[in-house]
Amino acid sequence: MSINMTRCTLEDSRQLQYIGYKTFKETFEDQNSPENMKVYLEQAFNINQIERELSNTSSHFFFVSFNDEVAGYLKVNTGDAQTEEMDDDALEIERIYIINKFQKLGLGKYLFNKAMDIAMAQNKKKIWLGVWEKNENAISFYKRVGFTQTGAHSFYMGDEEQTDLIMVKELE
């Protein structure tokens, strides 16, 4: 069993598009209408959007591979790439997604630890994220690793307004 991580570059845009689309759909399609899912996926994972995000120097993407097969990815943001206005001493985990067949292998925690390492290397004072209020597994994981809810914001899935909980972990 081998786990490794690689940083994504612009050359990875098509693979990132595929992994992003697949993991988001697997994770949320059962809780959302097909119409809203289609609109969101086309907006968030079109190739121009992926290339814009990969080109932003304040955002970083990483693939995690299990036995040489890409199993998921991480996206972290600093500065003005963060999806909420935060201080410069904050790092956002915008996405941690693992393909269903690779779930329960510790890959999500592996990606989380990578985000923590990045935050520490950049001397950040806090790490934060938004998590859908109905994603109970993710919420319980983040609570276990020291995050607390500090607020909420709206997230639009097509024309449906949903609520993401803002969770923050202070770093020492």
C-alpha cells in the first residue's frame, strides 16, 4: 500500500476537472436535484474555471494517490483567494475530496495533515473551512481534530440556497 501526494500544475487541469467533478457528484448527488447538481458541476468544474483556479498563486491543489492511482485532491487558499474575507494569518481548506472507492483508507486525514503542514510552514495562526450543515461525517471529523463553528454562510447549489458552517481551528 503506497500513498503519495503531488502538487497540481496547469498541465493537470483535465485530470483535476475529472476528479473534482467525480468526487463532488459522488458526495452530493443523492442530496440534491439533478438540475441543481448539473448547474453547479458545469459552473465549478468547467475547464476555464479550473485553469483560473490553478493559475491563482494564492491557491494550491494537490492530488493524493493510492497505489499509483489518483484517489482525491486537496485545495487550500490564502490571501484574497479565500472564499470568505479573512486575515492574512489564515489558511482556508476549500476542498478535500476522495473518490468513493478510496474512502476509509485515511486519505482524507492525509490531505488534512498536508493542509496543516502548509499552514504551519507559512506561520498561519488559524486554519478554517466551510462545510455543508448536512455533511455530518465531515463535521464530526473536524470537531474531533479541534475545529469549532464560528459562523455560517450561504452556498448555492444551482438555484437552491444551502448553509455551510464556518469552522476554525486556532494554531499554536
